[in-house]
Amino acid sequence: MKKTKRFLAVVLCMLLMLTPLAVVAETVTVQAAEPQTVKVKLDKKTGKRYGYDENNQKVTQQWGVTAKGFRYYFGKNGAAYQADQDMVGKYGILMKKINGKYYGFDVSGHTVKGIRVGSVSMYEVPKLYYFNPKTGAVDKKKTSLYRKYAATSTLAKQNNASKIKKVLGKYKKCTISKGNTCMLDGNGKDVTYTYDYVQLNVVRPTGKGSSAEVVASITVRR
């Protein structure tokens, strides 16, 4: 009987020792750092942008947001991530992986939102991505869905352009080729819809039995 009581006492003591550790494990959480308010200054010689905090100290390896709401990420040397216009054009983006998620940055260093076309490396063919409007991170689910909507048509499988056109919304400009398309055996016209940052290229079938427009490609706006 004494041995049983002694054993129970030891078990109870061990449980009491473990309890505080369990409480700490449940209550301690790591919160994502909110971007601090910064002032961004442009170095006219290099074209790079740097962020400074309220004490006029350079911000490095963290997010920053301006009073106007533009969001940046500043690297190790304090320079904001930004696309090179000479390489990707005025509407291209630079993609960077930060804390396991991909973000896009335009030629001004602003975090991009919505549908854009870019690549995660200089060797990859640019693809469609959808960036979350609130966080700026790539939304993998919507990216996958919209890529299906924008898949290139072939003779074997023609991808109706109606879904991706609906997602993109109102276009800024529509251009129709004079000659026939080189796709789909040449039975149609090439049509380009220009949006804020991307171009949707479709084929508009012509002649007897012609049907709806089909997707040719989606590219960075020129």
C-alpha cells in the first residue's frame, strides 16, 4: 500500500512539473510582423529605392508601408525589391520568395495585386499568377484555376476565352488583325485585349460554323 501511495505521489509530482510547460506551449504564438510606416527615397543615380523609419534609420530585411499605402520589402542592403524595366518592361514584375511565399514587385517597388504575368527565375517562361489583394502573396488555388481558364488552345482542345475574359474584367483596348491567324488552320482573326498589366490574345473564328473566341495566350502588357 505504501509503495502504491509513493508511486502515485511521484506521478502527481511529475504532472505538476510538466503543467507549466504545456501552458507555455499553448499560449506562446509567433505573430507576423506588421509592416512599419516608412519614408521611401529614390537614389537617382542607381534608380533604387530605400526605406527609412521614424528615426531616419534605413530599413532592412523587412516590410514597409508608406503613408499612401504603398507596400515594399527592403532587402539586406536596404534596397527595395523592384523589377528591372529594361528586362521585363514597364508592366513586368520581379518575383521574390519571402518566408516561404512568393510576392511580386513592379518597377517602382510596389507589391502587386490581382492577375499579373511573371516568372520566379530568369530561365522560366513567364506565367499567370494571382496575387492576394490584401497580403500580396500568390494565391495558389486561384492561380491554378485562372491558368486553366487561360490555357493555350490547340486543334485538339479549344479553350473558350469567356471565363478568363470575365475574370479580367473590362479591357482598355481591343485590336483585331487584318490577316488570318496562324492558329487553328488559319480559320480566324487574331484579337488582342489589353488590360492594365496584361494582354489576352485570342482567336476569333470566322466563316461557316464559327464559334466563340478561344484563348491563344496571356502575356505581359507591351
